[in-house]
Amino acid sequence: MKNEHNISKSVISRLPRYYRFLGMLLDEGIERISSSELSDKMGLTASQIRQDFNHFGGFGQQGYGYNVAQLRQNIGHIIGIDHYYKIILVGAGNLGRAIAQHLDFHKKGFELDGIFDSDERLVGLDINNLAVRHFSDIDTFCKNITPAAAILCIPESAGKEVTSKLIECGINSFWNFSHYNINEDFPDAIVENVHLNDSLMTLCYNITNSEAAK
Amino acid sequence: MKNEHNISKSVISRLPRYYRFLGMLLDEGIERISSSELSDKMGLTASQIRQDFNHFGGFGQQGYGYNVAQLRQNIGHIIGIDHYYKIILVGAGNLGRAIAQHLDFHKKGFELDGIFDSDERLVGLDINNLAVRHFSDIDTFCKNITPAAAILCIPESAGKEVTSKLIECGINSFWNFSHYNINEDFPDAIVENVHLNDSLMTLCYNITNSEAAK
DNA sequence: TAGATTGTTAATCGATTAACAATC
DNA sequence: TAGATTGTTAATCGATTAACAATC
């Protein structure tokens, strides 16, 4: 397998989807698939699929196609699904709690190890068998555990202070649900943003625009 | 203002961000801004900003720049922020409840009018002053209210049945948190997907890849 | 009027699609 | 060997960036 870097964001963003579809095919007992069959199912072009996979080296065989199980494993390995990176949640409000409860971290390459909040009233609360800790305990916690990543479900106003503290503790990767722009202050941090507000407004645009088109 | 259609997805996805930044500038009491000042703040190029705005017609003035309040209002209007589309939530699990409580729908162009679930035990539960209704009441409800959109916080397996029912009730726009591919079955539906699982796996890829680069 | 900055056209860059030779 | 389908190169398409004339 090639160990290429500089893979474009567009390609990377398709990897989880490939992984998911291949899992479904596997569940259906399908052993092999061609790029054109897969393209039909996923709504992509066969060309794009072959291009995407070849960024990481050849996973297929001419005249045969791709072995579903093998391909899925390869993509999983590229993503790093088997690392189970230690991750903590910072901000145990509505959204934070739901994220902790709703997602199957173990299947997505992570292990949720701690939940923090700065609201005394939430400290001790049990979420998925993890007791909420006060954010002031973060130093002590990180000396023992050293998480790789943090989920930020905090208000934008707390963004800089909290992130700065976490980076100090050795955490460099962030799943960011706030509007705080991490990379502006910390250009080296690895950041995946989820901007729900923007997403909702995009839906609004599309409704407005489709009505205007009538 | 031009009433252009066929605006590219890339441009549309930047509109909420423009709107947000302009709101911040307004709060800071800034009256006018040039494309190059705005590009500095937002991490875009001045060229892109001018191109983006000009898809919708000229909002600026040569030699002056853009009036912040005016520009913000124009973009808000393009998005349709002032429509307050009626929206319902389907699926009152952890994630659904958090979405209902966490977001300020009114500021994003919507009004949350109903919450539905098919789990009897959740019926009657109060979330943000809305009592959860059983999904079997959806017909009756929609005859009175006619929502424009639905938030889907349901398992993928329920996707087709639920969506089909909602479309039957006249709902054509979806904020979709499930992995169910709405447009495959209903190509005309307006869909905004939020795939948290894929987002988390993308973070995983970026961590794995940055480590490999060391 | 001179300076600033837009609106818009042209150039560049990157991603997607098409084509086909290599090969299982 | 013949058929199928990949891996890969070339063509196309679209989005971003640069340049500059228009104009406030």
C-alpha cells in the first residue's frame, strides 16, 4: 500500500462512505464487486472510485474487480479505525451528552475516556458509565491518560481558553461543534468541524431557493 | 438583486458563514468593510468574496466597499432567514432531544412546531415546551400545520418508511441525521445531510495520517 | 480630480470524467 | 486464449485566483 500524503479533502471525505457501503455489502454476503457495480450503488462514477482507491495503491485485480472484505479492511486501515484513539468530551450540555450517548466511538476509531464540564452542577453525573469531571481536573487526568483528541461541545466564547488548555495538556486533535475557529489561533491543530447552525441555514437556503424557482 | 439559480454548492455553503461573520462585525459596531479586510478575517481571498457576492448581484460600491448591515441583510434574505419555515423533529432519542434543545431555530430561519417518536414511552415528554407526539398522529398534525421540513433523528432502518410517510403529508425538505439516503428513493426531496459518523471517521483519518507523517 | 475598491473578465489550478493499454 | 475490469494517462469541467477596467 502506498503511504501517500497530500490526499485531497474530497477524496478523504469519501473514505468513510466507502467503508460504510463495503460493510453493508459484506453483511449481504457479497464477496467481490467491480468499480462500476459499486458506482451504481453509491451514486458515483466508476472512474472516480478507481481514481480514489489508486491514491492509496491498487486494491483490485484486472478482470475480477475488488474483494469486498479485503477492500474494506484496507480502507479501514487507511482511516486508522483500529487505533481506538483516546478521546474526551468537553462540555456536557444537551449536545455533548447526546454525542456521548449516540455515537459508537469504538466502531469509528475512538474510545471515549472522559467527560468534562465547568458547571459544578453537572460534575458527577453519569453518562454512558463515565462520571462528568470538573474541567479543572483536566491536567491531572491527562497526565495519566494522554488522550489524542477532544470533542468540543462548548460555547464559542469559551473556545480559545479551553482549547489552549487542552493543547497544553498534549491534546492536538479536535472534533469541534462550536463556531470557535481553532486553526486561527492554533494552526497546527487537527480539526474536524461540525457546524450544525450553518448546515441548518444551508437547508433554509435550499428551501427558499426551490420555492423561488416555482 | 439577481434572482439567479444554479449557484454552486461551494458558494451556498459559504453563505451562512458570511452571515455569521457579518453579524459579528455588526456587533463590534463596524459599519463598512472591504473585500480584502473581510478576506483577512475569514481566511478567504478577496477575489472569492467578490465573486461569491456577485453571483447574487452587486452589494458593494467602488471605492467604498460593503455596508456591513446592508450586506448582512441581503445575505439573510438570500438564505431566507426571515421565512421561519415550520419544521418538525422526528425521533426524540438522545440526539433528537439535543438538537431540539441546542439550536436556536428562530435565528436560522425555522420554527420548531412538533416532535414525534414511535416509542410510546416518550409520548407526552416535554422538550422545549413541546410535548412529544406519537408518529401515528402525523397525518392529523400535518393537516392543520403543514410543516415545510422535518429533522430526521431516526435509525437508518426506519428511514424509508418514515420519509415516505412525511412526503405523503406534504413535507419535502429534510435535515437528515441518519445514514438513510433520501434522494435515492425520493430524488425530488430537498436534503441536507449531517453524517456525524463520517465526520468522526474523517477526524480519525487525519490523526492517523498526521502521525504517519512524523 | 485622485484614490480606493468594486464588478467582471481572463488565467490558473484542481478535481472529475473519459479513454484505453495493461493484465488477471 | 478471450473477456472483463483494473490502473493510469489524457481530456474536460468547474471552482478559485489574478488582473484590470469601470466607477464611486
